[in-house]
Amino acid sequence: MPHAIHQVPGRLHRRLPALLGLALALVACGGSGDGPPTPGVASAPGAAHDDGSLRRVQAAGVLRWGGDLQGGAPYVYEDPSDPEQIRGFEVDLANALARELGVRAEFVQNDWSALIPSLERETFDMVLNGLEVTRPRVGRVRFSRPYYVFAARLMARRDNPRVRADLSALSGLRVGTLSASFSEELLQGRAEVVGYEGQEEPYADCVAGRNDAVLLDDIIATLYGETRPELRVVGDLGDGFYSIASRPADEALGRALDDALARIIERGELEQILRREDLWNDRQLGLRTWGEAEQQRMLHPNGGADGAGSAGGGAAAASGIARPHTMTFGQVLLFFEGAGVTLLVSLLAMLIAIPLGISIAIGRLYAPKPLAMLAGAYVELYRGTPVLLQLYILYYGLAQAIRLDPITAAVVGLGMNYAAYEAEVYRAGIQAVPRGQMEAALSLGMGLPLALRRVVLPQAFRLALPSVTNDFIALLKDSSLVSIITVVELTKRMTIVAVDTRSHILPGLLCAALYFAMSYPLSIFARKLEERLARS
């Protein structure tokens, strides 16, 4: 599920001292013959360079940790008896870690998909929210030793025998999972991956027959999948890890968190925390004997032997860590494919919005009172509720009654929403036509439908055309919302590529350029049309 915040550099000369200082610090950290330290295992006090990060937290008296309440139980969730309080096993773990550091824990709500960008811009000190250790993240943040071992659990409909507990057997099948997750990493190249932002939606789509299977963490599968009688557990396809993420530059804080977590595990407190949420199982036994070898296997699952770099951003092991890279030609082509999807959805939605909007406008002005009230209620309902909610209800809420594929649901949802706005545009255009035009047409013996079609509507359409063009430009941008129903349009493609390249600058610029290329000609057309209408 993205509200990543990115800072644009200011004047370069004002930042040269800071940049030079950072460069010298990086040289100092990387220039030693021993290589950069590897995070994740408790080390002797003073072994890490004192970068001031631990002292900063202790001086503030607060350990700020980021998470998303939308993830719900058992991670972090609002207390049903007191919504002002939060509960969850990660809340208890954060409090225990803060106590070990001699400070108090403070939760910071943040959209889950933007946790790492927010960590990088120092919104909080660490991420503790079911963050899985994946190759792109290993090259971007510093991961601690794990605090939970989960299984990637495959589920499918009971009436679908094609799905077996074997990754190689998933070829050709549509498998739902969370975007940028450990499970998505497992599925790459083995199945048709359908990415989601939420935890419940993949299972709802599987029940509705839109997907063949779902692969997600066993915690999620237990809460959202196994409760559905239509689904069955196929099997577990691999183990993954939840770990605490901190900034690579905050090595002192990262090592202190590792030491604190080691003590919490050693005295059995973590087991007690997990048992309170019924999460303890045999997979967690290995956390007690976790060492350097296990940490390296977690960070370099393909067998990278090295100690070649820290998870926080040192030199990445070629076999274990996905290195950041610039956009490839293939990824650029995928941007154009995403732009095509954006344009297609927007055009088809507008083809629904215009005739439906005209009908609603005529209904409000000329239909009998009950129909006019119904048309007015449609306009107010669609204008008064978020389009994101409308898409969600259409695709997920009505799935048992109406099974629409993602593109169809996107087109219908946006079309019905924009019809409400087009109705008001055309109603204003009709009312702008002098009443004498209608009266003259009726006096010539034309019926109301004929007078509207031949006299009023052509003039109203001419007056409304600039506003309709502007609405289509807005629709192009609003189409980015359809990623919530698994449509990979232009903005979604940008976020996918940004994760791969670990940068939002080039993908963001290309995305903006393509939106501009689609909308600017329409803006010119609308402006010239308005000028022409003004002269006439």
C-alpha cells in the first residue's frame, strides 16, 4: 500500500560543507582494511564507531518507531476498549527495546509502503512493522537480527486442484501477494504475480476467482485466509524474517538495538510477547542461537560469502544483495506500457462519463420530480464520497454479486464518478442557452426530445467543451488511483521501478514527463477552444 515524501535539494553551495563532511565520513568508514561492519549480531561495546545516533536518542529520551495501524492485529492496532491506545506484539517489543536503551518508545503512524523513505528522511529512528528482509531492502537499510521467523504460506480455493505446494508448479497461474514483499520475491519468474497494497484483498480475489492462489506470511494467512471456508492451505514454500530497519548511518543505534534484542530474546521476554498473541512456534527457537553465520545467510540467501558489506549500504555482495542500478531500456518501455494503460482507462472512462453525465443533467432539468431527485442524489453521492472508496466497493465490496476484472472495474468506477461532474458541467451549459431558444423550438412544433437534440444540446455542448477537456486532464491524473484494484498504470509502474533502482528521481521524472506529454496538448486545445468561443 504510497505517500513517500521526497526532498528536493536546495542551492548546492549551501550544502557543500555538509556533503564534504558526509563524503569524508564515508571514506573514513570504508577505508579501513577490515571492511565495513556487518549488522545484526550483538558486538562488544565500543566496537562500532560512535556516530552519535545512540546518544541522540538517549538525549531526546524517546525512541521513535514507524509503523502502520492499517496492518492491524497482531502487529500494531488500536485497543478496541480504548482507541487512544495501541496494542500488538510489535508495540510490546518496541517498549522493551526502549526500556533497554533507557528511553521511552513513541509510535509514529506512517503509510506502510512509505516506511523506508520516511526512515531515510529521519521521520523516526527505526521501522518495526512486519518489515520483511528482502534483497532490495538489504541494499538500502541496516537490518537487525530478526525478531520473528515466518513461513510463506500458499493458499488456494478448495475447488482448484491445480495449485500444489511447489514453486515450479505455479507457472502460468495468477498468484496474489503484497507488493515489494518476501513472497513477491519468491514468485518472480515463477508465476504471474498480482501485487496488492492490502492484506485482505488477495484472499477476496482468490475466493472470487480472479486469482488462482495467494502467497503471504503465515501470520497474515491465518488471520485473513484460513478464516474463509472457500480456501485451503496448500503448504509453506519458504521461511522469511521480520527485522528492525534503521538508517545505515546510525550504526551505533543499530548495534545498540541488536544488543537490546539479544538480551530480550535471551531472558525469554520475546517468547512471552509472542505467546500473548499466540505467535510462538518452533520456527522461533533458532532466534535464541542466532549468530553471525545465520545473519549472513539471512542477508545473503544465495550463499554470498563475504562479509562484503553491511546491510545498511556498504559494498553489496554480488550474489546476495540486489545492487541499485539505473533504469534499463526494458523498464523505460514498461513506463510507456503503463502510460498506455493510463490513457486507455481514462478514454474509456470518459466515454462512459459524457453520455451518462448528459443524461443525468437532462434528468435533473426536465424529468419528472422523482427522477430529477434521483439524478440529483446520484450527483451528490458521487461528488461527496472519495473515488478511491468507490473503486474499492465496486471491485471488492460487490465481488460476490458482480465479478469485474480490474480494467473493467477501473473504467466503470472512474466513468461513474466523473459522470457526476460532467452532469453539472452540462447542466450549466444547458442553463446558459437562452430560454427563448427552447420556447422557439417548441412553438415550431418540436417535441421536448427533438428540441433538446437539435437546438439546446448542440449549443450547451459547445459551451461545456472547454470544461469537459479540463475534466479529462484531471481524469488522466486520477487514474493513478486504480492501482488499489491491481491495475498497473503509469504511477504504479513508477513506484515499482523506484523500488528496483532505489531512487525516485529518474522514475519520477519520467513518470511526470509522460503525464505532461499526455495532458499538455489537451491543455493547449482547451485554451484555444475557450479563446475561440470567447470571440464568437
